[in-house]
Amino acid sequence: MILLSPADWRAIATAAETAFPGEGCGLLVGQGLHPVRVTRVVPAINLCAGQRNDRFELDPAVRFAVQRGLRGTSERVVGHWHSHPNGRAFPSAEDLTCAEEPALIWLIVPVQPDETGSPRAGLPGAFRLDATTGQVETLTLLGLEGADPADF
């Protein structure tokens, strides 16, 4: 189970919409195991931006800086988020191929153009890869009750 505040969801949705038609990405910082509570969202540059709109590579400098800043605290990097422009809130074949840290949460945000052509984030999906079986585990995402992405 993942707990995500509406404010953090808004930050993710806004960043995903801004990155459209490319993929946006960032880190999820938090605490706990069951449930995992996301305490903040850290934006990151997609190093694949401009190459293809179906890939992301989170800037490792951001990851290293965040990890340095978390030393000695009760927080840790619990996962990352990325968007799927014109896609679904489910890991793609490319996501599965590139998964290097299966224990991390993957929060995937679909982004589609609305009737005016403006990008709009849909409700995200949360996942983890079972390193033993290679299967995708769908995680329960709480904290978005009543949250309408159209409001963001």
C-alpha cells in the first residue's frame, strides 16, 4: 500500500503534463514498508527528453543528491514516478526491460490531450516488480480519494 498526498499528486500531475509529449520523471521519497508513505516528490530531468517520447532516464545527479541529503534521516528513496504520454498507467515492455531496482515503487501517470489539446494527467497506477518471479505487482494507492486530475 502506498500513501500519497493530494499535494504530491498535484506536483506529479503538473510535471507530467509539462513534459508532454515526452515522459516526465522524478523520485518518491518516503518512509515505511507496509504501508509506504510518500513524504515528498523530487522532480528530475529526463535525460532521454527530445530523443523519444516513450523512454525516460532519471538524471543520476538528482538521485545522488537526494540520497546524500537523506543520510542520517528516517526517509529513503522509495520509488520513482514517470509518465506515459498517450499511454496507460501500467508498466510498458520498455519499463520491464529497463527495471534495475525492482524493490522500488513505480508510479506511472498516463497523460492524454484533452478536448482542447492540452495535456491532462489521468489517475496513476502504482507497481513493484517481484524480483523472484519477474511479475508486476499492482500496489494499492491511497490518498487520491476524490482527487480529479482535471482539477490540476
